[in-house]
Amino acid sequence: MPVNKAQIVPLAPPRAVVVQIVQINQPYLQENYLPYVAGLLQAYVQRHARQPAAFTFLPPLFERRPL
């Protein structure tokens, strides 16, 4: 069946989405551990999103800091 080009709607240009994942943990023996789940979520979006360039990932926050 032929496709009517008038019915094809182009994708809108990507809007910037800034993502920063926060996964605070308690230090154990004065060591902090990197947030594994945060890395998995970022990798999934970068691999499977329709427009991965639309997402900007900031470094994850994973340790407590004074305000």
C-alpha cells in the first residue's frame, strides 16, 4: 500500500532534557560506592531512546555534602 507523504509527520526537533540522578549512600569505613543503578538507567536511555542526543546527563550525586 503506497504511503501518502502528506500523512507523514516529522519528529519535532529534540528539546534539551537535563538529567541528574541522585542516589545518596552512607559511607562505609569512610568509602563511598558509585551508584550502579544510576549508571544502568543512563546507559539504557542512551541506548534505547528515540533521540538520545536530546538527553544531557550531569554527573550523579552519590555522597552527602554540606549545604
